[in-house]
Amino acid sequence: MLKDEKAVVVFSGGQDSTTCLFWAKERFAEVQTVTFDYGQRHKLEIECAAQIAKEQGVKQTVLDMSLLNQLAPNALTRSDIEIAEGEGMPTTFVEGRNLLFLSFAAVLAKGIGAKHLITGVCETDFSGYPDCRDSFIKSLNVTLNLAMDYPFVIHTPLMWLDKSETWELADQMNALEYVRDHTLTCYNGIKGDGCGECPACKLRKAGLDKYLQRRNRMTEGGRLV
């Protein structure tokens, strides 16, 4: 644990950000979460994030980012846009989302004296989203420090993990069942294992199945056969 250090987790209540919340709680003396209301189809996402924050004993701040919905129409906010992946950017990509979320999280963090920002972005399973890349995060970290003359550190615990390794990380923190049962990843707004049909659910399930198979092959010494 970093004594007397405060951290802010960018928090949606999904698998990745909840795993990051447990990661942060193991390392920092005080952890808060910030959740963004950007006109998501499913308000359950915000309710889910609030419930998890309450259960984990951390303060949650919800910020209004509805302007993002006006500027960047996407399948996560518009019911008339089909959730689709294929050639080009997935329709679930929200232009500028991580740029804006981390920037506002930084303003909040500085106001409470926290220099650590935690986000669940990852390059391994990032679906081609440019604002999930390590190069973007490093660039933004420098920009935020210069813009506010403050020593922010952006942590990305999942950056080089695939979904099975993200489940493994949760398991190492004794949080796998909690993450599985209480988080909302599904594009159709169903908690836990979700609908099983949308791209987010398929990725989540494939990762869980892969990890559980790997765990089942473990010997008593903890090494793979």
C-alpha cells in the first residue's frame, strides 16, 4: 500500500473497472471512483457502479457528460444504431471518451489531493479503439501533468492482459465471483453473465472459460501441467 496516497478509479461498474477498483484498494490508502453519465442506453450501468462503490466502501462521484452523446452518436447511447463489429471502427466506439473521462477525472483528483488515476483500458482486447492504446495513455499523462502542473500518474493494470488474464487477476485478489456476479458488461444491460450474445458478453465469457480451464489444469504447486 502507498501510505497516505489517494487514487481515483474511472468506474463504469463493468468487469474491467471493478477489477481495477479491487487492484487500487490493495495499493492506495484512499480510493474514490468517478462515473460518467454520457447518455448510456442502460441507466442500470450507473446504478450498478453506485451499488458496487457502496458495497466496497468507496465514495463515488457521478459527472454529467451528456454533451458527449450529442457530439459522438454511437451504439452505446442510441437505440437506433445497431451494435456491430466488422470492417472499420465498431459502432460501440465513442469518439474522445477516454480523453474526456481521464481529463475530468484528473480535475476531480487534483481537487481532492489525489495524483493516481486508474483506468481499465487495454490494448490486448481493445477492439481497435485508439483511445485504449498505451501510447495514448502515456501521451495524455504528460499532457495532464503539463496542463495542471501536477504529478499525475495514470495506472493501467489491464493494459497487457487478455480477458482470461483479467479474470485471473480478479481471482488472485479473491474477487472473481464478486466481479462475475455484480458487474455489468453486457451491451443489452443484463448484469452478471449477461445476454451471452452481444460482443461484450462473448468476449467476457470466452475469457472466463479460458481462465477456468487453465486454473483447472493447475497442479497443487501452482504450475501448469
